[in-house]
Amino acid sequence: MTLAKRIIPCLDVDRGRVVKGVNFLGIRDAGDPVEVARRYNEQNADEITFLDITASHEARGTTLDMVSRIAGEVFIPLTVGGGIRSCDNIRALLNAGADKVSINTAAVTDPDFVYEAAERFGSQCIVVAIDAKRVSEDDEPPRWEIFTHGGRRPTGLDAVAWSRKMVEYGAGELLVTSMDRDGTREGFDLGVTRAISDAVSVPVIASGGVGNLDHLVAGVKEGGADAVLAASIFHFGEYTIEQAKQHMARHGIEMRL
Amino acid sequence: MTIAIIDYGMGNLHSVAKAIEHVSPDERVTITRDARAIKGASRVVLPGQGAIRDCMGELERTELTGLVKELLLDASKPLLGICVGQQMLMDKSEENGGVRCLGYMPGRVTRFDDTAVDEQGERLKVPHMGWNRVHQHHMHPLWEGIPTGERFYFVHSYFVRVDDDDHAMGYIDYAGSRAHVATGRDAVFAVQFHPEKSADAGLRLLANFVTWSP
């Protein structure tokens, strides 16, 4: 087995600026995504994901410009997510230089959109974001449901069944985020990661809750993830991507070093 | 000198263009479907993404099939196929219920087995997505400065197997199959991975293509 597991740093971007993480330290006030992307590229990141949290429709042009500038100098895969609702959105992002798009809420409100997007652009560039929350009691068999709007709105959809459906509809990869763990630094929800990874044939990215490098190892070994996504442990300068890769490799995980 | 990236409507051509511009700032890189521009270029890139039926169909619809076949036989014009652009050079693909391809290299395109498991019993995911080691099977000017076993970025479910060992330039082993992820014949070199997304190794391969005189 020589296919490497991937580490994907994730940047929250608002109107073309990094808004989370980096600026807290005061190192880079409202960080320039191009600069941050360049740094992660130098640290040997396997891919980079941007979550566009820009609320207004008008400001989307800034995101396209940002993607275009990054694609001009960072030659690793770029995924862009956040607010993608139409094939026109996708086409504009791909033309700007994104390699994949991550579809979230629109997949829940209109599953056919995923089908249409995969038909049109190919499954290889369609990532579906699965935001899951545990809904079972501790003494019950574990069960997770899909939530939208940052984990606030329940949908009643079973996360594992929904994941299978999204793959049938053409998702080429699933980004599985535990809404319970997101931001806690307690580690991934390995149960939901494993349940979904075992249920689908496509690669699964584990996300939400990373606080240290052992969490990344567990995401792959126990969660069965093909890639691990993290934000704050890298933004705050606690660890470099390279350190994380070395750590995972020492635990017997195939990495691109 | 102009490098033409053939735009028949499939795939993310901008990434390819940007990467080639990056390694060859003095060349003119153009994304085009104009037959005269493509004929006039000194080098040509044939990209491809998505389903092969659509790629072959769009090539036909844009009336470029004949031109591409001509280019493949022109030993003075280096051509680089990428991703489905590699698969299209074979006789036939089993994708979409069977699609006849350009027939430049004897070989076929089949799907990875998505029931295969690794040594730890973990299921091997299809699409084959991520960074895998490419073993160089024959020496080739496009491998210059790239060690065998170097990792490149892949994303695909179907892969090429050529019939003639002389055409197999590089391979990976995945999900129980040997995939010829780099193939070459005369002035044509074609890869399944994405050099434009494969960091330094990929840029080196593109730089080698830009200076290659077969």
C-alpha cells in the first residue's frame, strides 16, 4: 500500500481574507490567504481547503480572485467550500483554479444538485460535506444525524445513510465533520468517521476537534479516514504540517514526506 | 514558442495553464479550440476530466478528433496527455458501458476494484485519490531529475493498461491492479496523475515537457 494519507489545513476566508486562527496571535492581522497558502505549501501540505464564509453574494468575486492568485503559485489541490448553490458557482470556482468544491447545505436542500454537479464536472471535483451530530443516548447503539447551519438545524437524516446516498449521487469524496467535536480540541468523533468510512467506497476526510497530533493518528487508524483536516493546531503555530506528517509516519501511517 | 492546451470543454484547464506558465515564463501558453492555433503551436497538451464518454463526445462535437489524431502522428510536435487525456489515447475504455477511444496506443482502460483491501484489512478507496509513488518503468526525458518512486497527485477510478511494454513509462500498484500511469510513444507522453497539482515533482515533469525535443 503506497497511497499516502493526506493532511489538509483548512482556512476560513471572509471577503478574501483569512479570518480565523492566524490573526488571533497577532502575527498576521487578517491574514492574506495567498501568504497562508504559500506557507502551508512550503510545509508540504497535501492539499488546502478554503471555507468561504462570506455572507454577501456580491463579495464572491473577491473569493474568485483569491483562488486565482493562489492557483497561480501553489501547485497542490485546492478545495473551496461555503455557500455553493449552483453549477455556475462551481464553474466559476473551477475556472479560477479550484480543483474541488465542497457542497454542504445545498446538498441537503436539493440532493439532485449533487447529481447534476457530478454529471457536469465529474465526481473527482465534488466533495460533499457531512456535518453530523450524535443523537443517540450513551446506552444506545450510536446514531448520528445531519445538521445544517453550523450545527444548529437538525434535518432528521441519518448520517451514514445520507453518506451512502451522496456517494450514489456522485460525490467523489466526503468531508465528515463532527458538530459535537468541532472546536473542542478533544479529537475527532472516531465513531462517526469509522461508520461512514466503512459504509462508502470513496475517500473520507475526518474533520472537527483536532487538538494534538495523536488525534490525527487516531483519525486514520481508528476512524479509517483517508485524509485529516485541521485548522487551529496549524494556524496557531503549535505544529507545522511537516511535524504532523512525521508524527503520523512514526505511527506507521503512509505519508508523503 | 506557443504551447496550446486543447480546450474541448472538459476539465480544469486553468490549473494546467498556470503550472506551465510557472515553469516556462518565456513561452506563450494558450487555451484554445481553434484548429489553426493548435496546429501552429510548438507543443500541445491534451487534458481531460470527468467521464470518458463526455470527453470523447466533446472532442467530436468541437470537431477536434481528426486534428488530435493528426497531432499524435506528428513526431515533431510533443504532446502531453493528462488524466482522461491519457485514457483517450487507448483503443477502448470500459467506462460508460464501453467507449471507443483514439486508438493511438494499444491498450485498454478499466476500473479499479473497489472491494480490494490492504494488508490491514482496510478497504481501498475508489476513486484512487491522493499522492502515490510512481515507479519508472523505462527511462524517458520527462523523468529527468525525478527519482523513481516519487509521489504524484491522482484522482481517478479508471486506469490504463497498455499492451506493449515499450509504451509503459511508469506504473503504480493499487487495489490489486498494476496501472500504467505514465505512457509514451514517439513524441507523445501521457500521464494519469496531475503534474499541475503534484508540487515540485509535477512542475519538474512539466518543465521537462517544455524543453523536450523528441
